[in-house]
Amino acid sequence: MSPNSLVEIRDLNFAYDKRPVLEGINMDFPRGKLIAIMGLSGCGKTTLLRHIGGALKPTKGYVKVDGQIIHELDQDGLYAMRRKMGMLFQFGALFTDMSVYDNVAFQMREHTDLPEELIHDLVLMKLHAVGLRGTHSLMPSELSGGMARRVALARTVALDPMLIMYDEPFAGLDPISLTVVGDLIRRLNNALGATSVVVTHDVQESLKIVDYVYFMANGVIVAEGTPDEIRASERDFVRQFVHGEIDGPVPFHYPGGDYRQDLALGA
Amino acid sequence: MSVKRSIQNIGHRVVSAVWRIGVATRFFLLTLAYSGTSFRRFHLTIKELFSTGVMSLIIIIVAGLFVGMVLGLQGYETLKRYGSESALGVMVALGLVRELGPVVAALLFASRAGSAMTAEIGLMKATEQITAMEMMAVNPIARIVAPRFWAGVISMPLLAAMFSAVGVFGGYFVGVVQIGVDEGSFWSQMQAAVDFREDILNGVIKSFVFGTVVTVIALFEGYDAPPTAEGVSGATTRTVVTSSLAILMLDFILTAIMFRGN
């Protein structure tokens, strides 16, 4: 493991029942960098993220974060590790029975003995960083999708994590919210000195903000490189994905039987 | 072939059911093991006591009143035939504290609070709130499940007591105020015939057992629900059906143990 890498993934394999989802994944996330993992829906991106967070155990290989192999940690060790991580879920996953303020304060109250006055100031600072200080008394149901995502982002970085994971942070956002969230991801990463990994299929927005990209398909890494290398790539899959082309190695049709037979036209 | 398949299906269902009971038992034991937070930070449990107990008060009080009134009316009609109208107070009170209070209050509790618990936890799971909590290194069983469990266990005997008290008042209203049964004999016979240990304490034990069972079923169904709209609706239905059947079966078992036809 390079001393500069916060996350090291080696020969990671995982299968649901006997269906392989991840096969021989090797990745390194250098400290302070923003990494994107891209690929089609169902290619194993989120499964990979769940391995980094310790929610799943690999069938072979390992994920090492800050020098510790995640699947070998006991529950206390895993929880100690997770306190140093933050994760932004696809639709925010804000606690709907708590106000915006209480959502951001949640981890501070659970994991620290900070006095309520200090928590108050910290929560407002976190909300200010995402531009939503004025929403602290609202409930999550009163927020728009983009605002909920930003509040969730403030909650994710509440305890200044060293590793921040984003699961489809751009899904379902309007163009302005999308740019705002993308910009925040980059700025928060730099401001906190954290390492971030973004799982996404939003190519254009991610290429603007990330330092390195891994492309996955069917559970394996099919391409990797800096955003410039990816844009210039002549590989079929990457070109089809980056430019959103219909024709390419990814077929339009889901595999099925003979079309003529299905329509009862005979062979 | 179809006979073989039917036998296989039955076997599969039995194995699944036993497996599920095992998982639910493990869930219950984990809830007990992670209950420390519910008492150390009692305000979490109090918040749930409000939504589980206080919010169920209206339905419990209204239902208790009407059940008591019906008992008063039916009891009077029956007792009149034997010239024992003065025993109306005893009949209403015993019927309520021994049986109807714990059982009907538990059935209402399962429909009102149990279904709400299942739906809430099921939706929290479907919207990844529970996964998010785990990723924040906070144990969801300690933080979400255990406070709700203790709120259910504490509030159920109180609700049953409230049901019985209001029911007695309903019986009094119909029997004494409306029909004209003697007030003195209504209360004095009740006071003389209702035994604290034999009747009231046994009723409290029943409601405590029902509260535990209903709350565990509701929480487990919510926690185990598939994270889809269909999954949550199915889990909510199962909570009401399973808890209602469990209450009625347990009521028979507890009654047989407590009273033995004496």
C-alpha cells in the first residue's frame, strides 16, 4: 500500500448467492483526492461502496482503509472506523422525524460530549457551508430534492470525516442544483483535507470535478485514468458511455429469445 | 408429482416459518441487549411513549366507554332474570379487568400503535435511513428499536388500566344513571368482590405480556420489511393480523394458567 493511499482495494471479489457481482477489483484512493467510480446501473458500483463502508464482506480479497482491513474488524472496530467516514446516500436519507438542525446535529450528539451551545454553532456553520443556514428549523419534507441533498451533505461532513463516500449524488437534480452539489463536493473535499469517492453515472458533471476515474462494467474495471485521459479515450465502452451513444458494446436490447419466435411468426 | 410438490411446499413453508421465528427471537434478544440507551437517555423513550401511548388515548377511552356501556346494558338484562341486578358492578368490573380491558385494549393498540410502528420503521428502511444510521456508527436497534419497544411495554398496561377504568364508568352510567340500579350496591359489591391480586394484578400481567408481544411483532415486521411500497404495506397487515391472533391465543393460555376455572 502506498503511504499516500487512504483506501487500498486488492483483488476484491463478491457474489450474491453464486452470481458474481465484483471480480478482481484493484483500486487506490490517494489521500486528498476526489475519485469517481462510473458505470451503468447494476455494474457493482454501489456494492463496492458498501464494501468500503463494511456493510458487506468480500468473498475474496480485501478493502483496506487507513491501514486496516475492513472485513476483519469486529463491530466496535467497524463503528470506530465508520466515525471517520461519511456517506451521502442517493436521496439524502435524512431522518424524516427530525428537523434539519437535528439531522446535522445527530452525529455530534451521538458521538461527542460537546455542550449544546457548541453543537448549535457547529450545526449552523455546517449548514452555512452548504448555503442552507436559513433552513435549520424546517423539516425534511419541506425541502426540495436539491436542498435535501445539500442538508444531507452537511450531515455527512458533520464530524469532519477523512473519507467521504457519495452514492449517486447527482441523481434527479435540476441543472443548477447539480452544479451546486458538484461544486460543494469538490470544495468540501479540499477544505476538509478529506479523500472522496463519488459513485455516479453522471459523466459530464463528474469529469469537471474529480481527479481520477474508474470505469466499471459487469463487476470488473474496464478503464481508468484522469478526466482528460477519459475524455480522449478511444476505447469503445468509454466512448459510448462518455458521449451517451446508442451503438456500442453495451447493447440496446436486454438479451431475449428469437424475436420472430416471440411474435409467433415461426422460424 | 403434484403430491410431491405439495409436500415440498408445505415443508418449505414450515421451515421458513420456523426460521422466521428464530430470526424474530434473535431480534427480540438483541433489542433487550441494546436497551441501555433507552434508559440512559430516557427522553428518547419518553418521545416514543408520547406517540405510542398518549396518541392512543382517544381510541382507548372512546372504545372503553362504549364497551363498558354495552356490558352494563347486557349485564343488567341477564342479571335481572335472576334478580341479581345489584351485582352489575361486579360483573362489569371483573369482565373488564380480567378480560376485556387487556384484550380489547391490546387489539386496539396493535391496530393503532403497532401498525404505525411497522410502517414507520419499514419506511425508514425503504428510504435508507436505517442504513444511514449504521454508516454513522449508530446502532439502529439501540437508537430506533429499543426506545419504541420500551414505550410499548410501558404504555400497554397503562392503556389497559385506562380502558378498564373508563369502561367501569360506562357501565355505571348505563346501569346506575340510566336504568336505576342502586348506586351503593353497584360500588360496594364491586369493591368487595374484585380482588387486587387475583383480578387486577392478573389483568396487569396480561396487558404487560400483550404489550411485549405486540410491540416485538410490530418492530420486527417493520425492520424485516422488504424496502418497497408493497413490502411495507404487507408488513403492516402482518403486524395487525399476527398480533391480533397472538393476543387471543395468549389470552386463552394466560387465563387457563391464572384462573383454572376456579
